[in-house]
Amino acid sequence: MPKVEPILIFAGQTNQAIALYEKAFGAVLKEKLLFSDANPKDWQSKDEDKGLVYHSQIKIGEQIIMLADDCDAARNGVIKTSGNSFLMDLVVQFDSDDELKTAYEVLSEGATITTPLCSQTYCSLTCALIDKFGGRWQLMSGYAG
């Protein structure tokens, strides 16, 4: 049976993003390879790319999320997009409002808040934000689904 694991692509800030998600969500780093670790048959990296993250995995709760750097984006600071009208947020569900508020405090520094903390018909507390690295998150607690 197929398994879906999201991958977050960064412009050279994967290490910093991992540290942020460890602090915000208690994420656990499961694996990290730098471009210098890549088999040359798989990837010919430039010397300036060798310290960037080739592949990594963190675990938030029971969910694995992959993270990696885009070498071109790291050099020019821009992630290439397809131009389609599709966005995706990652939803993190918390056991309590207090846990959500703690994660929100960590993630909101330098973030764009798209939905401020509020209650909704389907949950006791929620919010949405784009973190300082461009990651789109929805936080939710007391989900009634």
C-alpha cells in the first residue's frame, strides 16, 4: 500500500528549520545526509553545496517528514515554483490548547500569521501561519473529528 510522506524543500536553511521544528514540535531527527555524503553516481555537487542537506527525516508524533535543501535556491535565495494555483499546509494536531500555544510561540517568530489563534466549530483552538522559512502550518487542538 502506498505511503505519503511530505518533503519540505528549503533554500539552504534546512538545518535551521530542523532546529525550529525540534523546538516547536519536539521533532526528532531520524536521518540527515549532506550533499558531501551523496554517492557521486547519484549526485555531483559543487563544493559550495557540500554542507547543504541532501536528505533528512524528522518525526513529529508518528509522522515522518522529509526535508532537503535545493542547491540552486540556496545560491540565489529563490525556490522555483510551478506557477500552479495549489498550496499545501501541514496540520499538526495537539492534545491540549497549552501545547498548541507553546508551539505557536516558537513558530510565530518571524512568521506571517494567516489565521490568528481562534476557536472553530470543529476544534477548541487553531491557527495558521507561514514560518520564517516558508513552511505553511495549521495548528489544531481539541479536534472534534
